[in-house]
Amino acid sequence: MDNLEALIKEHLNKEAQSKTRRHFIKSCSSGLGGLALGSMLMGCESFSKTGSSSNRSFSERDLNPLATIPPPFSPKVKSVIYLHMAGAPSQLEMFDYKPKLLKLHGQDCPQSLLEGRKFAFIKGTPKLMGPQAEFVQEGESGNWVSNFLPHFKNVVDEVAFLKAVHTDQFNHGPAQLFMHTGSARLGRPSIGAWATYGLGSENQNLPGFVVLTSGGKTPDAGKSVWGSGFLPSVYQGVQCRSKGDPVLYIEDPEGISRNLKKSTIDAINKINKEEYAKYGDPEILARINQYEMAYRMQIAVPEVMNINDEPENIRRMYGVEPGKESFANNCLLARKLVEEGVRFVQLFDWGWDSHGVVKSGSIDMGLRNKCTQIDRPITALILDLKQRGLLDETLIVWGGEFGRTPMQENRGNKKMQFKGRDHHGDAFTMWMCGGGIKKGASHGQTDDIGFSGVEGRVSVHDVHATILHLLGFDHEQFTFEFQGRPFRLTDVEGSVIHEILA
Amino acid sequence: MEVLTQLLGRLHPVVVHLPIGFIIAGLLLHWTDRKQQQLGKVIPVLFYWGGLSGALACVSGYFQYLGEGYLYDTIKWHLWMGIATTLFCFLMMYRFKEASFLKPINKIPPTALTVLFFVLISITGHLGGNITHGKNFLTEPLPNSVKNFLGLPTYEKKQIVLHEEDWQDAQLYDEVIQPILTNSCVSCHSDKKMKGELQLHTIEGILKGGESGLVLEASNADESDLFVRMNLPRDHEDHMPPKDKSQPSKAEVELIKQWINVGHPFDQTIGESGLDKDYFLAFFPKKIEVNYPDVQVSQAHPDSIQAIKQFGIHVEPISKVTPYLRVSCINQPNFTDSDFKVLSAISAQTAILDLGGTQVSDSIFGRLGQLPQLTVLALDHTQITGEGIDQLQSLQHLKSINLSHSNFEESHLSALSELKSLQKLYLYQTNVQQNNDGTFQEKGIQVDYGNYEVPFLPTDSIVY
């Protein structure tokens, strides 16, 4: 902070002497004539000193792109933890209980549902497949949860379900992009990038947008799902790892001491300051700031990413596996990051694509294992945030990129070895939990077999509008000027889902 | 060539002002000279130039019509009136010259012709203005009373507000359905402007329907155009209101559906219609839960905020709509009791204060008592024991205190139950044993002792 103060002061002192040509022309009231006169008399610089009438000063954002900005409206939450189950979990085995579907198990899917539909793999006439899990109504809310999630059912009153979310994409890559950037095509900023761009980040020693992955693979859509699109790249997600160095190359190389590193950065900064004195370009100050932030992060990031310092009971509660890459570790890290003021934490867990081709991708076995892997950590995350008073100011979002079909997958029009369900974007379940969310709510309903939403359908844009609303934005006003027009996360759609708001 | 014609076309809005100027000048000269009659030779010259420039305006206008894709129907009146004005201009020139071939016209007194000419050029100019600025450009800023007097459509958004205590007594049609229609439909469907021959501002109009027939099918919303067209996807050709107009909310469309389904009653209360309260929830005034008091305060001076920031404390308005501040020591873990004085400049605006993880001790409570608007307080991960916490009792708005991971003692708990507005208290990892004596519960204060566990289940270790 002292450094920033010194920088601002230095800037103000030097500013008058170091007007760029652009500043000069802008503030010189006599315009080009004055320019000509000025150069005739004694050169631009000295003329601008006297010719300058306005004292333009830079905002904090010019110096530090992650400086905080208050949101336009009163926010309900200050941080978001987004849990994305990459591959798309089956709503029919987790939250969307369809007893009718059980009765119809094994029957041919009615043609009316198949006409004009595209599926990723289903061919011909598939058979309906009843839920492969048992369901119970839990808590005061009486919301349905399956026996695949025996821990989560105890916190079901904390969350609000969206039972009829729909998307227009049925392949992983585009659907993930859509879910995280509001567009199935590349090039748009992710939600986390929008949030950090719009609000900045409180902790000056940590990135504002952190991404953690588990399940052995990163999402199909690649890093664009946490990219910054057309926003300045400083707002993109910083991928941290729960195994090995939390950020690649964060440790100083062997033989380089912390002191040497410091003097290196000091030397670079000194040169940058000289450049700044010459040109007065705020970008240079921002760069100086970035170097210093990176230096501070070298200490702060490994500290916050170290789960070994957590007490034993907490580690047990989450079920962490130190030294491994696991969703449980990432959940605990997410809590620690939010506790340290990180704005947006994005978790991706891979392995939910239960087509039934292999055992690990089967509805009754592989999916169940995946559920076991997330059941405890998510339950622990909710409870841990709650007991620390953080759940009031944090939003947890859970979901996949789409849902799965009520029909059993019949890849190549054959009966498959394992039970699987195909991609399905017409209706799937998501839930939200935390500040501003109506506890125990359930919005939307699907038809008897869970194929389409019949009531309270919400789009991906609606989900985005709701997240932005909770952070204090009007999604229609929150724009970024690019290629000659203002862009929004929600494009030209989306409305806030008030039904799940407290 | 195309470039030239297009350029000339775009000059039309400039060029038209030349004939207007000449003509008005000629008319005014005639008016001032009507007694002396000394300027008889000047006036025809003005009309001569008026006519020439008018012809230029006609040509450029025609190019603009060709080049900018206007529909003939949009511009036809302006076009022909423009040509007429130009011709009339030459006519006026010869009239003032008293040319011999205009004998019959020379009998008409020039003043009558000038009045006619003035009317002609006014209409032509107005029609042109309508094309560039839109038909209601001129009348839009008029107050509603004047618009009514002129017979222009008036249209005012109606707020739909229901209240918890008497929502069932509200008239379903008058107080809910009609305002929805007024806000979303009536600007185009009324007696003033009757698109598709449909009027939705009166009961008769709604029942009568429009050019494609009835809009209401009794008790069947899915067959009623009124609902169906609102419910179509926004980019559907038949969607109403048109996609560039403001749209009714989902709740409003849903309510139109429900109203039709119960037989579109016009004289029932909501209670009589039997519709569920859920459909109306969107119209109840929202109690907005915010973390600052409902008390007006002045803005903190930017300089004092800057000074505090330079001390390493995060301080920022909670949002752009309030002067209340959120203050956090997240970047200043070395903050101590004596540092508190740097916050004095913003003591009137501090609503959220996060001192978590700092070096503060029990003597902080006396100082916290000087933040009259304090609403949310975090003292987690500190050494405080709670000695002197009774000094917070003067705080009228304090609704949440986080004491988790501190040395807070059970003996000071009772002082907290005296806090007027307290709603939430976090006591995880303190020296307080979970007790259920009910004092807090009685006062509606949620106490979170934490220590949640996720017990081991046999299923946890099963791998399929």
C-alpha cells in the first residue's frame, strides 16, 4: 500500500511535466493552431506546461486493474463459488425424482418425443430408463434427494433448486462455453471475469478469480471457460493446482534467493519508473503494480493453498486427500480463498459423462462413485461456510453444462453393456445456496418423465442474470464496449429468477 | 456517380433550409412592405432564388429517397408537397412581377397567396421533420393534459402494488390485469392508435377483439391470442408486444394466462377468482434486505476515504446507491486498537466493519460503540474475550456479529442478548458452550455455534 501511495504522489508531481502529445492536444484550448505556435515558440513540452488547464488524474483502476469498484446496487453476496460438474450429471439420479419414469422403465420412448430432436448418440427408438437411485424427501422443505447423496440430503434446506433449467447446446464444449460465458462460441468473457472486472478484488495479495480442477481432466471447452474474452486479460481466471506448486513456476528457481528476486523486481521497477517519468503513461504504473503483486503472491498463494495447516476435524469433514488432486481438496481451498476475499472461485470436476460405454461412465456405478466423491465435500463446504458466517456473503452455484435423457442410451442402435443416459439440454437441475437465496426453495418442474420443463423453465441466461443480480448488478446495464457495441454476459436475454431469491 | 447522388441525397436536410429561408424572407418582406409597396422588385428576386434552391432541394430529396431506402409511402406526401412548394414559389415570383400570362391569378390579392404559401411550406417542412425525427418528436415532451386536449395518445405506466393484508380484496381486472395491459399493450391498442383494429384499454375492446378475430377464448388461455402472442418467443414474428418494445414480466404473462383460464372475470376480486397467491407474489412490495440502516447520512469525503485506503484498509461504498461504507482490514492484519482512530472520519458512514484476523483486543468495544450505523461486525480470528462488549448496546442497527475463532467468554453472552437489532451471532470456536436456554431464540436471534460434522457413513467408502 505504501508503494501505491508513493506511486500516486509521484505521478501527480510528474504529470504536468510529462504530458503526452495526446493529453496536450486534448487540453490545449487553441488546438492545432496552438500546437503550431507552441512548437514555433519553444517546443511542445514547455508550452504544454503553461497551456494545460485541466489536471487529469488517474483512477485507482488505471494503476491497479483489480482495485475494487462498488457495485451499482446493494449486493447480497461478495463472493461466488461455482461448482461445475463437467460432463453433465444426471438430474434423474440426483434431484429430479420421476416415479412415473420408473413405471415406464424398459418401454419404447414415444415417437412424439423423438421427432425433430437431435441427440448426441441415441439412434432409432431408445427405451425409457427409470431412475437408478432411490429418492427421499428431506428437511422441512421436503425437497427430493437421492440416496446417491446421503450427506447432502442433510443440508437440503439450505439450497434452492432450479429443476427446469434448459440450454440449446448438447455437446460438452459449446455447452460449457455457454454455461460460463453466455455464448456457445468462443470469445466471450466468463462469469468470473465479468465479476472481477466489475467489482475488483479485495485482497491485494491474491488473484481475484481462481480456478481449481479435479477429476483428471480439464473441461472439454478448455481454458476459455474461465477466459477473459474481450475484457482485459488481467480478469481471466488463474488456474491453481491442489497438487504440486499451486501455480506453475511460483517458486523461485533454484539458486535464486528471495532477496535477489526482490532486487531484480526493484531494478525492473526502477527502469519502469524512469520510463514513466519520460512518458507519463499510466500503463507503466499498472505494470509496476503487477510486478509487486506477483511478488506478494509468491508468499500469499502457497499460504492460502496449503490445506495441511487446517485442523484435523476440518480436513476430515471435507474428506481431503493431501498431496492429491481431488474435489474435496478443492472445496476446502474454495472456502479458504473466499475467506481471504477472493471474488470468484471456479471448481471444475471432470467425470460426469455417464453414457454407459464404460463402467466408470455408467449411471448405476460410475455416477454413484462421482456422487460419493462430491457428496461429503459439498456438504462440508456449505456447513463450514455457515459456521464461519461466510455463507451470508457467498453464493454457491452447482450444476453441469446440461442434463441427461430419460431414455437409456443405445449408441449405434444397440443395447449397451452399461446403463447410460445421453446428453439432454431440455431440462436439468441446478441449485444455488448462500446469501440472498431462498432456503429450501424449489423452482420449476419437469414433465412426468423429466424430458422437458413444464413449469418455471429457466434459461442459462436467467441463471447468469441471477448471479449478477446477487453480486449487485443489473445484467442489462452491466456492459463492456467492444467492436462498436456494448456487450453483456446475458446478450439480449435473461431475467432474474426472483422465485429463488429471499 | 452513385457516391455523388448519395452524397447529394444526404445534403438534402441542409439544402432544404435554403428555400425555406428565401421564402420566409420573401413573405416577411411582403408583410412589412404591404403599405409602402417600395420593395416590389426585391420580393420576386427572393422567390426566384427560393424556387431555384427549392428545385435543388427536390432533386436532392429525391436522391435521398432513392439512396437511403425510404418507402414511397413514407415520403410521398412530403415529396409532392415539396414539388408543389417549389412550383408555387415560381408562381409567386411571377405574381409579384405581375407577369401578363398570369392574368386570372393576378386578380387574387397577394396577401391571400402569401398566407396560402406559408401554410404550404409549413406543412411540407413538418412532413419532412416527421420523416427524420419520428412522428411524435414534437408532441412527445408535452404534458399529458395537453396531449389529452389535442387528442394525442397518452400513456402512463401504472404501478401494480398489492399488500399482504388486503391482496384478496383487490379487484383482479381493475387493479392487476388492466394495469398490465396498460403498461404493455395500450400504447398501440387503444382508441387513439388502434393497431390491428384492437383496443385493449376498455372491457368492450378486449371482448370485441381485432382484425384477426377474438383475442379471448373463454377459460382457455392456450387458444386465446391475447396470451398466446405474449407467450411466443420474443423473436417470433407474431410475438406481442413487438420485440423492440418493453415487455411484460414473466409473472405478468403468467397472470394473464391464469386470468383467462378462470374465465377472464372483469368484476371479481382476487379472492373471488380463487387464484393462488403465488401468481401475485411479484406484485407485493419487496422488502429489500440490505446491510445498512434506513437512515440518511451524508457522503464521506473522498479525501478521508483516500487517507484510510492509504493506511492499507479496504474501504468502499457498499454500492453506488448508498453512502454507507464497507470497511475491511483484510490487507492490514497488523491493525490494532489504536489504529482505530484512522476510521474516525468515516464513523458516520461505516455500516459493515470487518476486523477479522487483526490484532484488536477488548478495548476495541468502546471505540466500536462510536459507530452509530454499524450493521455487520466481524471480529473473528481475534484475541477478544468480550470484556466490555456491553458498550455495543448503544448500536441501534447492529444485526450480525461474527465472533468465531476468538477467545469470547460465555460470561459476556448475556450482554449480547440486549442488542436491539441483533439477528445473527456466530460463536464457532469460542469459549462458549452450546446452550439452549432459549434467551436468544426468544428474541429471534440466530446463534451459530458451528462444530458441524459430516459423520462417516458406511456408503462413504463403497466404490462401485
